Amino acid sequence: YERDFEERFNIPHITDVFPDAEAIRSTFCLKMRSPTAEFSGGYPSDEEWHGYINNKDRVLLKVIKYSSPTSAGAVCIDPDCTWIEQWVHRAGPREKIYFRPEKVKAAIVTCGGLCPGLNDVIRHIVITLEIYGVKNVVGIPFGYRGFSDKNLPEMPLSRKVVQNIHLSGGSLLGVSRGGPPVGEIVDSMEERGINMLFVLGGNGTHAGANAIHNECLKRRMKVAVVGVPKTIDNDILHMDKTFGFDTAVEEAQRAINSAYIEAHSAYHGIGVVKLMGRSSGFIAMQASLASGQVDICLIPEVHFNLHGPHGVLKHLKYLIETKGSAVICVAEGAGQSFLENTNAKDASGNKVLGDIGVHIQQETKKYFKEIGVSADVKYIDPTYMIRAVRANASDGILCTVLGQNAVHGAFAGYSGITVGIINTHYAYLPIPQVIAYAKSVDPNSRMWHRCLTSTGQPDFI
Ligand code: ATP
Ligand code: MG
């Protein structure tokens, strides 16, 4: 399996470019008892204190063996199929580090949209850098733009500055879309003497981080560029989940609950809730499952018709006749083919989506008017309320570990990597492999089928 691992998940290291790069012993000391100490009978000697991660430690990417091609979700049952057994680098502190803490200038930048937990990650990057002995840590304001805008001075960061930032949502540093070309960013990094860059953002931000890493390689700069994936949609490949997702589902569930109360309290009430998910319906699916109050869940991965004998509207009529009310949960990227394509793009070049929530609301009103049945349709879009909340406890823990591991990865000499949780273990992955495309809900997966079982909805085709 080593061969396959080398091909796909090998992570770039500073010694690939600087074979003679000096390594020093880490002072990030972990007081753990060596297993050999048990046998030596006494208190462990200095030599036996350990707790570092070995560079050759690996995490298994997938832990399932399908015994039949008809097993739900089966991808490959060929015993020679290495797809099932791929390994990625285990994250964590290394004994040998490739940066002298006193010579490090670390920068943190947050780009894209808001996501619960950004402040938690910033906080733990700063705290961990300080523990390594780094004195020079700065925040780049308002995303990549902060590298080029002379009116945006860098923000000095220390444990004191970040101590309480996790108590609120948003990003201490601010975020933005768009920004200067990569060459300009790297010029600015050279000018500022930045040799560790921590980049918090989604697919676009990671594409940027990888380009920065490649540009640094080209210029033979000894710099570590480490990403922490920020996507509320949970659409990053290979990862169990990304930070902010749990919080988003929890908050989304509250919006669904309000929609349900509104719909249930009205005569022939219909609640429509639009949730985040540009190309992946994870939030809509999980929030529907969590709330148990959704009758129809619509996601970008599963085609549906609004009109026609098997369309959503016909089912709504059935629900109104049998239950008296209904709740629809729709992901923002669903049903885009029903909407006018404006070809509009945002500052980062992302397509501006049409509002499927408003469309469903209007079509529903029209339909019930046409069939002469009264219906009270209410639309809730909680997107900005969800994005801005602070992380919940489980995301807080995830952010803590990701922030710490980002710093460990940089000190270990890795660059062009990102950190994530894989099969409950923390790992480093090469950026290109995680941003190759967006992870999406598999309509054949058990989870989607569980969601359908929960809502009781038919196929809308
Ligand atoms: P979100 O999940 O909120 O969309 P994102 O990281 O995908 O997060 P974007 O607005 O797409 O957010 O991109 C963030 C930053 O990354 C922007 O400053 C943008 O200029 C830059 N960027 C996007 N795509 C690329 C790319 N292919 N190469 C270099 N930089 C990029
Ligand atoms: Mg994006």
C-alpha cells in the first residue's frame, strides 16, 4: 500500500527542496511514560519521556471492507483494490523540528465566508506557537486582501490578545473574497519576513495556499504553508467533518423547529427553510435528521421535480390533506436548473446562485392558489445567523486540535498541507488531494436513505 500512498498522499517536506535543512530537537515536551519504562521498574529516565509522533505513523483513510458488491455503499471489493486501504500521515508534534522558534515569524489569515470556530482555531494556533517559543505572530486582516492593501496593517497576536476570542463567533482578523495575485502575496510575505503561514479557508482559499506554497518553492523560500479547512458545508474530501459543521447543524435545527412551529400553528401552514450547501447537501440532510420535523429534504445531489404527478408540490398537497402542515428543508444549491442562470460571479470567481428558497415559496403559493386550496407559506433563511454563531463544544474541541496540529505540521517542516480528522484520528494531507473536487452526499449512502426514512418523502421524479 506504500506505493499508492506515495502517489496520492505524500506530503511535501522542506527537505525535498533543502536536503541539508537543519533539524533541531523540539522543546514542545510531552510528558508521557514510555512503554519500556514499565519494564525498567523505576521512574523513567529522560530518554524514556516521549509522546512525539513518528514521521512514519499513518492513519487509515477508509475503515470498511465490503464483502459484496451489493452491500450498501460498496465501492470496491477487489482484494487488490488499494482504494480501500490508503494511508495518510498522522498529525501531531515531532521530535525533530525544522524551524528555530526565535527565528519564526508566523502569520494567520482567514478567507472566504464566516464559519463557527474560526476564532477557536486562530486562538490555538497562537497559543501553540507561543508554547514552541515563537515571539512574532501576526494576523493578516481581511483575508488575502490584507497582503496587498497598505491601509490594512498586520495585527500582532499573542496569548493575551486571543485569550477570549473563542467566546464570540466571526473572525478576529476579518474575512474577504477576491484579493491580489499569488505573486504579490508571496512578495509581501518576503517583505514581511513571514516563514510560517497558516491559512484558514475553504476550497478557494486552499487553492490559493497551494499556489503560495508552490511560488515559495519556486523562489526557494524556506516557508511552511499550512491550511486548516473551513467549510461549513462539510464538503472537504476524505475528512470525517470540518469545524463549524456540527454547530451549523445544531443552529439549522433551531430554524427548522421555528418553521415547524409556524407551519403547525397556521391553518394549512407550510414552512420552507433554506440552508447552506452550494454543491453538497450535508447540512440540510443532517439538520433534517436531527430535527425530525422535516417532511421534504431537497439537496443538490438528488434531482427532483417541483411540478408534475410526482413533483414536490403534489406531495405538499398530500401532506396538507393528511397532516395539515408541512416543512421543507432545501439546500441552497438544490434545484438550480429551475432558476434563471445569471452567470454572475462573486469576487473570488464563485458562481452566484439563484434563491431556490424564494422560488419554492412562490411556486407553492401559485400552485395552491391554482388548485383552490388555501396555504400559508412561510420562508426562513437562517444562513447568516448560523454562520456567525460561536462554535459549540464539539467544534470547540475539533478547532483546538486542528489549530495545534497546524502548528506541529509547520514545525515538522511540512508545507502545502492541510489538517483534518480522518476516522477519528488527526492527519496531514497534501492540499491538491483534498480540493480536487467537493465532497458530496452519496444518494446511495445509508445516511441519505436514513434521511428519506425519517422524512417519509417519495422520489420526486
Ligand atoms: P468558502 O467556503 O467560504 O467559499 P473559500 O475559501 O472557498 O471559502 P473563496 O471566496 O472562494 O472562499 O476564496 C477565498 C480566497 O481564495 C479569495 O481571496 C480568492 O481570491 C482565493 N482563491 C480562490 N480560488 C483560488 C485559486 N484557484 N487560486 C488562488 N487563489 C484562489
Ligand atoms: Mg468556496
